[in-house]
Amino acid sequence: MESLAPPNWDVAISRAKASNIPAVFEILKRHTYLPDLAKELRKAKEEVIRNFDYYIDLTRKSIERIGGKFYLAETPDEAREIVGKIVGNGKVIVMSKNNVATETGLRPYLEKLGNEVWETDLGEFLVQIANEEPSHILAPALHMTKERISQVMKERLGIDVPPDPVAIAQRAREFLREKFLKANVGITGANAIAADTGAVLLVENEGNIRMTSVLPPVHIVYDGIEKIVPTLYHAMIETLVQAAYAGLYPPTYVNLTAGPSSTADVEMYRVSPAQGPKEFYMILVDNGRRKAAKDPVLWEILLCVRCGRCSMHCPTYWAAGPRFGKPPYTGPMGIPWTAVTRGIMEAGPAAMLCTHSGNCREVCPMGIDLPKLILHVKNEYLKQVMKK
């Protein structure tokens, strides 16, 4: 019988678990305030989910006040077209890791318009050059062993590199530096968006987000409406919670962006632009999210902070890999997210693989009852199948 998992998945996931699981437990043991922050964050996110329209409008007003342009896209087609009109063609575009961009097919769309587009997160960059789909919400190249990566970089880019993580990171850095310096447009996602100020918070360790959002003359923030939180205070909390439960704490960088670059060094009069981008755009995507907010069960997945911890503790994901879900939304959280963004019939087959161990619920920082959500997807899927 053919395995559902990619080749060498058992080796890749074993190495990842050995690194990640103990790291998160050690972080939570050392920094005992983190679970309390997670509880506070859940309350703030519930407030937004209950009042999406209000907070979307507040975010719009805040973005316009700080000199940016705001767009709300109902569908993936609409979201892509908005970005396409801003970017045009013949541009060099750098992107940081962005699950909503993958969800909506943004990179292929921009490439078809005649643009040169590069992923700058190391994992996404490796998935791009391998022409594959991401396998984990936080570590998209989790399915690729260091040996496979060495082979792909040689075959696709002509870069000789030994199967060593340090060497791989260095050669990727050298290759992407040239792209950063040539880029006309930088596209990032958002870990959190503060409705009261329009500030965008991004947490990272590589430094690629910082360069993507600062070096090109145009910065586009492209993400889902669920990234909105009430205030800048809550946005800061979300970056800390996401980083900690992902096992990378403290994060190397927390980036705050609020509109295009500016300066007030002449008579304290604030003008724009300065050294950074002269144009700032925010495109927020709905794609089923406001409908899910009204669903008595599925609404809870909108609380997800994308830490990926549920996958690291899931026996089904250990066995099936990214086939448990639908990239970019894989693992336990991926089942309800796929249902929200692609529909029950897309999410159902993967949901049927769930063994309901319950580990995902126990380790989720937001306390999302993932087994309940997955069972709901199973039931709705079987109802639709039985009707046919």
C-alpha cells in the first residue's frame, strides 16, 4: 500500500519533533507568564470575531489615517486582482512567508502577469525552488531532509551545497540578497493587525521580513481578516504567544509597521517618505471567514495563531504528513481552516483520517477544541456525501 506521507517523512518529522517539542515545554516552564498572555489574547480575538465588520472598518480608518491604502477582498480572485493592479508587470517582487498568499494562489498569479517573484523565508524558498506545496503551517519545508535540499539546490539553481543546515542557510542568504536589492515591491503577511492604530506586527528570526518590508519602495500587507485584534497592546501579545508556542522564544525580531516610512527631523513636522517604502497598502482577505464567524462550531478556528504546535503532537500528522489537511493548512488546525477557505468537501477526506487522540486540544495556546471541530467537519462531509 502506498504511503500518504512524502518520501523520508518519518526521518523529517522525527528530527522536527526532537527539536521542537522539548523546546516549547522548556520555554513555557521558564516564562510562566505566557499561558496568562494566551488567555488574555483569546478574549481579545473573540471580541473581534463577534464584531468583524466594526473592527474591519476601524482598521480601514486607522490605515488611511497613517497614510496607507486599505482594501477588503471578499474572494481570492478579488484579492489577487487588487495586488495585480498595484504591482503591474515586469517587477521584481520579494515575499515573506504568507499562508494567505498560498491559500489564494498569489505568487503564481503575479508570475503570470510577467513579474519575477521570490519567496524569502528559507522554508518557503526551498518549497518554491522544489515546486512543491508546504507541509507545515510554520515550517513549510518540514518534509524536506537536508540531503534532499542539497540535491534540489544543485538541480534547480546550480548551487553546490553540502547537506548541512548552516551551509544551506548561508547559500540561500547569498542568493536572496541580490533579489532584495533589486526588488520593486515587498509583500508580507501579518501576525497581528492593531485596529486602533493600523499597526502591523510581524515576528521572525531570519530578518527577511524586515528587509522585505523596508528595502522595496512599495510594501503590501496581505493577510486574512482574522489577524485583526483590538489594540496595539493585543497585537504585541499575539507576537509573543505565537513565537513561544512555536518554540522560538524570544523571537530574534518583532517588526512593527505603521504606514509608509516617515521622518519628523525638520521642525518636528512629520513627512513621508523617508528611507523606507513610499507606498503602503493593506489587503485583507475574507474568503469564508465572516461566514465561519457565524458558525456555532467552526468560528473557534478563527482564534488560531498559526504556531503549528498541534501538528507536532498529532499522531495522524506524524503518519500522514501534509496529506492530513490541505496545504498550506495542514495538521489538526488545517482541517477546519480548509473547511472555512475551501469548503467541507475539500476538508472532509483529510478529516476522515483523524484518530481523535485529543493531543491537539491539550497543547493549543488558544484552547481551541480541535477534535470537536474536526468531528464537525467529518459529520458535515458525510451528510453531503450521502446526499449524492
